[in-house]
Amino acid sequence: MSNVTPIDEEYIYEGSVIISQTDLDGTIVYANKMFCEISGYKAEELVGKPHSLVRHQDMPKAVFAKMWQTIQSGQMWNGLLKNLRKDGLYYWVDTEILPVRDDNEKITGYIAARKPASRKNILEVEENYSKMLESER
């Protein structure tokens, strides 16, 4: 795993939630103020870009494959993600992603809400993610 120091999530979040919305391809169409503050990007740097812009290289591809499979099938996905800030620091988030549907129940995009991941949960997934990354190499 990366040896870059994480930002202090507990201090930065202060009870707020990161919200973003994407189109069907994962292109950001909305980023709330907290997402901008935590990621270090301005809204205009995020909107129109793929959400993978904040994907940390320590994240296994299999996690995102499962996430896409789940949300494209119309289900909610929940998991811990390690994201990369613009300045190179990283932050862990407990993430829920839901499909956004139109009046005909057709999926038109996805909305994600994130909160700080607990240290306990981070430690639990880090080892698993590390093993998954090794198998992907």
C-alpha cells in the first residue's frame, strides 16, 4: 500500500457528507462543496471528468468491477474506498452508491454519499485489498 500520509478525515469532515452524482458512464455531473473540499478540486475541475479522477492506485480493479455490476443492475452498492486528493494525499470513505431513475424507472445515472471510514474498517479492508492487488498484477 502507499506510504503517503492520509489526511485527518475526522477533522476535515466534521460530520458532513460527500455527495456526487454521475451519468451512466461515471462522468461527474454534480459535486457538493464537501467533495470539493476533501478532494482538493474545484467543482469546475470535477464536473465533466470521470469519477475515477479520485481513484487511488491502491484500489483493486475487482472492487470497481463489482461496484459497477451492482449499480448497473439497479441495486445499491456499499463499500470502503481509498481516494486520491489533487495534492497526492489520500482519504478513506465509506461509500453508498444508488442508481438515479427517471419517471419510467430507467436508470439515468448514479448518486454517491460518502462519510469517513472507521479506522477499524480501514484495517479490515486494507489487507484484503492488498491481496487483491497482488492477484491483479
